[in-house]
Amino acid sequence: MTANGTVPGSRSREGAGGRAAGVVPVRLFAARVSFRFRPRLALVAAWASLSCVALVGVSLCVGAYPVSVPEVAEALFYGTGDRLAVHFVTRERLPQALVAVLAGAALGVSGAVFQSMARNPLASPDVIGFSSGAATGAILVIVLLGGAAQTVALGAVGGGLLAAAVVLALASGGGLGGGRLVLIGLGVTAVLGSVNSYLLTRAELNTAQNAHLWLIGSLHGRSWGEVATLLVVLVALVPAMVPLGRHLRCLELGDDVAGGLGLNVVRVRLALTGLGVALCAVAVSCAGPIPFVALAAPRIAVRLTRGPGVSLAAAGLTGAALLTAAHLAANQLFASLAWLGERVAWLALVDADQRHVQLPVGVVTALLGGAYLGWLLRSR
């Protein structure tokens, strides 16, 4: 490690002029305010934000009841126009799309926190058991208490924190780096999966069906209540993560080095773990235990930004774009297959009367996640 705290050979290597590659120092008000500006990070953040806006716009237009762009604008800004268009845009499609954006952002930030702390690209909440713990807490509330929105969120947060405490306690003896945390998390995930299955067998048929659909990960039926819950949590927790996020670079160097640099490792880890689990648990309570997003978003953000480590902002925006794209693909997959089958006979995989069937978004992300995980394991 060099004197300025960078790792030799990293992408943030100092150039001949003494300025880190890809970093522009900015000084304002006679150098009283200074910060480092990363143009590529800003470009990636802008790209992800514009992608979310475009994907949400398309989601508002397409579906069983197509709505034109002028009708969407009229329904959004004035609440007037065709009554069905207003209903589909403002009461169904927009809340679902916003839940996808906010839940994806929460999962992306949560995945970035745990992957950085564990120094392992597989240490995402859906792999190491935190999402499963949140799902178990939510299912307990759904089965035992009827599943009100507020109680489901509290159950998910409690279950996620308890699962995190168990996993971290079991992994702390040998350190959180390497594959130890991932292996222990996979074991806890398997146990919690069995618990979830048992709870479903003890529930009434209608409750079990709803809980099973929720376990797959679905945005259908999501309302403005879930949007408000996610928005409040993100507004409350993300600003608290900003000062702590700067310590992730030190944690990526190892506990001994981070402690030598003056960082209170235990306190920072506890704070980041609590905030990361809370973000993951609330996303799970509102959208279900959606896989892949928390796993892939931080790694994709790192590759796009080409930085020395993952940026929480880039990971959150990438997660939002991923889940919004998956939501649109899940809604339009059968329609696209039906359209293709009408033009190419031997590709007729879906009947015409099934064109408006909507898949749970968790099915799409699981398919993408399986392919991504196989590639990641092979490449490393």
C-alpha cells in the first residue's frame, strides 16, 4: 500500500502528474470547499438514471390496455382523459414501476455494502441469507397476523436482522473475508428455506398461495403504500450511509489495515450491517425476495465506472435500472412471444390468448442471476 492509502496496481494508480486516473479535484470558494469529481462515475449515474426514466415511461404505455404517450402525460400531469388510461397509468403501472426503481436501488446499495465488507463478489444479501431471513419474518407475519403492510415490513426487518446476527456470529471466528461468509450464508439460507416451506404448509390455502407468489418476487398489485414505505426508508437511511460509505475503501483493505489507519472497524461494521440489512429487508417486504439484483448490480457498477471499488450511488442506480428492466421484461415476455409466433410459425411458443399473462419479476431475475452466477464462478 502506498503512502496515500491506495493499493499498488489498482485502477486508481497515480499518474505521472500526481493526479489519480479518472479523478478531477474540484476547489470552490477559494479552496474552502474541495472534493474529487469522477467524470466516468457521473456518466454512469446519468446513464442509469436516464435508463430508469425511459423504462418507466415504456412501462406506462404498454400492457393489456395500451396507452399512448400523450394520454400518459395527460393522466400523469392533469389526471384527465380516458378513465381506463388514468386508472392503468396512475393506479397500477406507475406504482409498480416506482416500486421497481426504489426496491432495485435499495437492493443495489445493500449488495454493495456487504460485498465490500466481505471483499467477496458473492456476498450479497440474497446469497448469504439476509433476504431469506427477511422473507421468513414477513411470512410469519403473513401467516400468523394476516399480513398488514406495516407489520409485514417490521417482520421483514426483524427477520433480516436476526438472520444477519446469526450469520455474522458464525462467520466471525474465521473472519468475514474469503468464502467463509458465503458458505455459512448458504447454509443459513437452506435452513430458512425449509422453515418457509413448513410455514406455508401450516397456512390456509388462500394465504399460502399469496405467500408463495410473494416468495417468488412479484410487483403485481403493488400500490402507493409500498412506494411511500420505500421512499421514506431510502430518504432516512441513504444519507446516513454516505459518511459510512467512505470507510468501505478502508474495509476492503482488511481489518488490520483499516484499524491501522485509525478506523473503528467494529463500530463501522455494525453500523453498515444494520443499515444494509434494513434496506434489504424493506425491499423484500415490499417486493418479495427478488434474487440477482443485489448480487449483480455492484459488480456491473464497478465494471462500468472502472473505479478502485464499488460506489454506493452507482450500485443503487444500477440496481434500479436492472429491476425496472426486469419488471418490463416480465410484463411483456408473453406478449413478445405471441407476436413472434404470429410471424414465424415454428416459433409459436405462446397461444394468442396468453399474450397478456404477466410473469413475476423474480422469475426473470432468477434466470438472469443463474447465468450471471455461472459466468462469475467460471471467470474467477
